[in-house]
Amino acid sequence: MTTPVSPTQPASIAYDDAPLTRFHIRIAVAGTGGQFSDGFILGIIGIVIASAGDTLGLTPLWTGALGAATLTGLFVGAIAVGPVADRIGRRSIFGWDMLFFAVLSLLQFFVQTPGQLLTLRLLLGLVLGADYVVSKSLVTEHSPRKFRGRLMSLLAVAWAAGYVFSYLVGFLLTGHGDNAWRYMLAISAVPALLVFGFRLGVPESPLWLARHQRNTEAADVVRRHLGPGVLPPTAPPLSRHRGFTALFGPAYRRRTAVGALFYVCQVIPFFALGTFSSQVMEALGVTSKMGAGALYNVFLLIGAVVGLVLIDRISRRRFLVGTFFIGAALLTVLILLADAGASAIVVIGLFAAFAFLMSAAVNLEFVYPPELFPTDLRASGVGIATAASRLGSAASTFLLPVVEAGHGINTALIGCVVILLVGGLVCWVWAPETSTESLLDTGLAPTSGQRPSG
């Protein structure tokens, strides 16, 4: 790991090109809390519903509402907090939201009615929606350009780890008393409290400070944490504050569309097949549903780690387009071979390969949207992309079992193939390469030799 330049050396390194330090890694680790928590509570709710159904008297309506509650809250939180974070900054929300999340998580242990649990799940989603916006924005804006992909990918690995951890917790606690489901819910407070400690003292983004003409504060953050050899970012004053409308104007509407559409086209097959992996395996003729589900989760985690390694080694565009088309090809082969009576090992192997690929591609959900937008619109743009993805998640988890019941698993899988192809085509036609652009004025001030995109 490199360290900041010597204090005796005059400032000569651009902020975007600063060397990697422990400070950058601390910021990235601090940003993982919301992602781990999101993965965990989305993964654990299905197990909880199965365990607590009799205790809480859950009807099919309550079951569906509880399954969608966090996604609904996250949608609202991301949309509402994005513009706020662009106006007041990222630090205050980032510093305290995990403490609120921990309190809400612990309160789940004491619920007595479905309505109480639904309320808490909605509030947890709101907090996570806020954290998605500020974490992605703050970690991106603190990260050096050369290492940005890998630092942001730590958030993707944390999400996958939270999802896999929920499966492990559910497996270990299921059958251990009538209150086991309460512990499954409350345990998500532990990682939230741990990461809260990492967030204490995290400074405001120098890019946000510079964009709002607080240049002295930006220079102080850079000097204290990166050393005097790194030039603080500077920016001309904005003629006026830009809000949501700017994201749909001529300069950014294509990037806004790409951010939302690629995210949706990734999460629909990812969540649909991940949430119902055991049912999908059963429908494909695999008898060991728990084993297939466990293998799926293992490959999710491995894929996230491999994606972290690859993210800064290949272009964002190539990663986007390639994973969409390869994913569509894998699912197509899976459909054809399963229909032809292939062995369970082959079917599980192809399903695991798809999980691996999509989990690697999920890294882009953390890296790419923040790079699409300039600093004064970044949180708002990330909020729109995140909200769109949660609509896709909710739709996929609702529609897959309905389509499977009415038309068979092959029809549901073919629908996922079509969605992946649409995502690949959208990115092939519209997606800009963002890895070398200036974060301060993304899309309007590209580095030398690049044309503005979108």
C-alpha cells in the first residue's frame, strides 16, 4: 500500500490521482455497513416468515406485504434522501443512519403483531435507502480514481456476504425454539453497531465541499488525511442549484436512463432466481433443494470477490455489456439442457455459474451509478438508480412464482434471458465509459481525449 507524499514535498498530485492510504480503506469499510445489512435483511425475511407464520398469524397478504416492505421503504428512502444529500452533504446522514438501523433491528425482537413488524421493516428500508445514496456517493468521492472500482466493490462483497450470512444464520437457528425467528431479525443490529464505530469522525467529501465553494474546508480535509502533497479539488461556482429536473435534461437524461435500466435488468434475474433458487432447482429436476441453494449462495460470494479483482482491470462498458450477454447465454444453455434431461450435476453447475457471473456483475451496481453523475447531482442520480432497482426487485420476486405456476419454469427463465439481452443492448448503445472521467463534473468535463457522453 502506498502512503501520502512527504510533508516537505510541494503539492503536485491531483486529488483524483492521490495514492491509496489507510484512510481510503477505512472510508470503504465504513461504507459496507448498509450493504451488509441490506443483504442480510433481504435474505433472512423469507426464513423468518416461514418460522414465524403461526406465531404472528400470517395470512398470504401479510406474507407478501412483509416480503415487500423493506424494498418499498428502500425505494422511498433513496428517492427522498438523494436531493437532501446533494444539498446538505453526505457526512451527517452517513455518520448516524447505522445507529438508527441498529435500534430498529433490535426492536424487531419484541414485535407481537404483523403490523408492528411491517412498520419496522418499512422504517429499516427507509434507513437503508438513505444509506445507499450517501454511502455510494461518499465512498466514491473519497476514492482515488485508480482504486475507485476496488474500493466501491468492497460494498458489493459486503452485500453478498450479508445475503449469504442470512442463509447461514437461518440454517443454524431454525428449529431452536419458538423465538428463533426473533433472534434472526435482531442479529442484524450487530454489524450495524460495529460499522457505526468506523463512521465516527469520517469527514465530509472534499468534492462536495469544493462544489459548494467551501474550498478552505476541502483543503483542510485533504491536508489532514492525504498530506500536503495532494492538491485539493477546486470547482467554479454553480450558477444555480440543480435538482432532479437536471437529471432528465439534455445533458444527463441518457446517463439517468442507463443508470436505472442497467440496474433493473441486473436485479430482476438476480433476485428472482436467488430468492427462489430452491424452487427453481426443484422445477428443473434437482432433488437436493437445500444443497442447490447453498451452492448458489457460495458462488454469489465468490463471484463478488472475483468481480472486485476484475473491476479496475477492464473497462466499465466491457464489463457491463459482457456480463449481460454471457449471463443470457448461460441461462439459455441451462434451459435447453434441462429440457433435454441433463443430469442434476450439469444443471446445478450451470446455475452456479450464472450466480457467479451475476454476482461479479453486481459490483457495477456500486461502482457505475456514482460515476455517471457530477458531484452536485450524484446522490440524486444514485437515488433514482437505486429506487428503480428496487422496483425491479419487487416485481421479479412477485412475478417469478406467478409465471412459473401459470406457464412453467422455462417461461420464467426465458423472461430472464430477454431482460438480460435488453440490458446488454441498452448498455451497448448508450453506456459511457466512466472510469477515467473527472468525478467533479462527470459527463461534462471528461479527461483529455474523451468526448462527453449522454
